[in-house]
Amino acid sequence: MRDTGEEHRGVSTAPSALGGTFETDDGFAVHRLGFGAMQLAGPGVFGPPADREQAKHVLRRAVELGVDHIDTSDFYGPWVVNELIAEALRPYPEGLRLVTKVGAYRDHEGNWPPINHPEALKAQVHDNLRRLRTDSLALVHLRHTREEPGISLEDQLSALAELRDQGLVRHIGLSNVSLEQFEQVREHTPIATVQNLYNVVDRTSEPLLRRTAELGTAFIPFFPLGSGFSDSRARQDETLSVIAQRHGVTQAQVSLAWLLQRSANVLLIPGTSTVGHLEENLAAAELELTDRDLTELNA
């Protein structure tokens, strides 16, 4: 296994520094900074990584630094990332939570068609369990895409609730949903977390973030640094650049620190395929943005 040799800035990333701990009302408790494993697959989240040993090194280093939840899915690769996690981390350390999502698959062209039928969703959970080589999953997100005739969101969540009752899933979350959909189903099925697009330059889900904060539900922004598939304003914004220079850190660290300070129920899962960027991302938990910084970013 090799280090990347990259220079990275920021303060030390001791386990106690990962943004503190957040616990949902139904008992899902983790450090606020975790790891998103999507980027460990090949380009476009398709196929194997160029350096399989480096990918496993990133996973092991994340756990060494105190990361206690890893976000993954069987449709990353597909299958590649879950297999990497099992190879790198089994036997899983006590306290490590494996978080996955269902509701889509990868076709031969690398597209992400939806899966909505309740029985298919249950089969996907079993596929994740098999490739991760674990008996249960700490959290499963239902990735919502579109309504199918005769299949409601409640039907899909009921399928996951069956697996929860069997002990295969401990908590259920939603991904890619509106505030209205969240309100519609949360009385029907306890929802521990919501995972939606949200970052410093895309705040479409702001009303949902506020509502989850009121309810004690965790909010997990995906693409916290902007889309991993293209250059993003969240990586290149001029305001971010000025604030980063002011603190002697990177724009990515400013973006992550802003999210942590935005709301106490925010959990972060920044992803990377290198150890240098992993350490840089985790160090963002130690960056305290000033009132001036926050005013400029919030504007």
C-alpha cells in the first residue's frame, strides 16, 4: 500500500475531532463526519478503481481516523465498492456503521435506472448484505426517483420495515425526496435520516433541512462539495476562495465547515479516492468559520 504523497492542509484529525456526535431520536448515533465510498469505483462510478490497494488503504485510514459510518451502495461499480469495503475492513470494527441505499441499479451503459417494486428492494438489501459480508446494516436509504402506478412510497418503505423487523436493517432513511414526501411518510414509518443534494451553492433542500432539524432527524447532504461528475461552483466559487485564503485552508474544507455549522443535525459523507484528500476533508471539522465568513457565504 502506498501513500499518495500529496500535500494537504488543515489541523489534525483525531477521532474526537470529527464534528462531535449526533444521535437521532430512534438511536442512530455517529460522528458528524463520515465517509462516502462512491468515488472508490472507477470513472463515472463504473467499474473497478485504477489502484485497488490504494482504495482499500483509503478505507482503512478512514477508520483509523475515527470514521464510524461509511456510506455505500451495491450500485456503486456496480458491486465493486461493497466488495472493496468487505476486503479492506472485515472483520468490521466494533461501532462501525455500514450505510447503504437501494432503489436503482446500473445498466450496461452505466445509467442509473430506478427500482421501485417492494420485492426488488428487499432483494437489493440482501445483495448488499451478501457483498458486504455482514448480518445487518445500520441504515438503508430508499433512493426515491419517481412514482410507479400501483406502487406508493409507503409500499416501498413497508418492504424495508419488514427487513428492519427481521433484524437485517436497524434504521431506515430517505434519499432524493421533497419536503412533502417526507411529511407524507414519516408518520407511517420512522425515518432516521434524509439524504438530499445540498451544498453551499445549491440550497434547494433548505426547507427540508430545517424541518429535519426541528424533528431531530439527521440530514445528510450528498455532493457536499458539488457534483463528483463535473466541475462545480462549490469547488470554484470566488467567495469560497477568499475565505479559504483567509484561513490558510482549502475551498473544500470551507464548504464542509460551512455545512457543519449550518445546522447541528447535518452529517457529512465527503468521498475521495486518495488518503491525502481524506485527511484534508476530515480536518474540516476543526475549522471554525467566523461570523464574517458565515455572512459572506450565506449571502
